[in-house]
Amino acid sequence: MGLTRKRRKELNRLRASAEELWSRQQEVLDRANNVAREAGRQVGYLTREEVAPRVQSSYSQYVQPGVDGARSFAHDTGKNIEQTVLPAVGTALGAVLTIGDIAKDRRVKAAIDRLNRGKITVPVNTGPGVGTYLAVAAGVIAAAGIAYAVWQTFRADDELWIADEPLPGADSAAND
């Protein structure tokens, strides 16, 4: 395929223009990389000189006292649990194990068998108890309070009403 001389010249100019554009873009990218590198260095300096000391002072002023207080609280709580709770748990566990050993003793089993032969029964109370009477009394008092409030709302009290006064000029209109 043969190109005309005019087309070849246009293509050569276009190629030269594209190569020039490419070289300019490379220069711009190199300069942008240099600027970005310098900006990164400046950010590092700023971080070391300004930000890090402020963060350190804020940590020392605000966070460190809370951390120290929490550490002290946890240490004191652990010591308190070790000195009070664990001995109580151990004592309770020992008592349970002792009761289990006593329950296995043949003398205790014989005593329980003697009690079971006597069939001791505990009476079950099926009637209303004190709680029932208290609940009924509270209900009656509440109903009385509601009834009193309704009565106060609907009672006719002449002192609560204010008589309408005639409007000025209404007398002259009535006489005409």
C-alpha cells in the first residue's frame, strides 16, 4: 500500500508531534515525582517536629493517668479477690464436700431412714395469705382514690364559676 507524499509528510509531522508530547509528559512526570518526594520529606519533618510531640504530650496528659488508674484498680481488685473471695469459695467448696462425705456415712443414712418411716409431712397452706390481703387492700385504696378524683372533677361548686359581667355599652343597646 503506497502513501502519497502529502500523507507521509502529515504522518511524519504527527509522529514528531507525538514524540515531542511524550518527552514533555516525561519531563512533567519527573518534576511531579520530585515534588512528591520533597513533599514526603517535608511531611516527615513536620511529623517529627510538630505532630509527634503534641501526640506524646496529649497521651501523657490525658490517656496515661487513665491507664495508670485502670492498672491500679485491676491490681487492687485482683489482690482483693485473692485475699477475700478465693478463701470464701474454698471454704464453701470444702463445706459442700464435707456435707457429701457426711451424707455417705452409714449412721446418717440410718437416721434418715428412721425419719422416712415416721413420714413427717409439712402442712401446705392453701388459703389466702397476708400478701393476698395486702393486694386487696391496695386495690380498694386505689379505687377509692379514683372515685374521689372523679367526684372532685364533677361536683358542682358555685365558687368556681365567675358570673359574666355585662359589656360596656350593652345597657344602652338594650334600652333602645
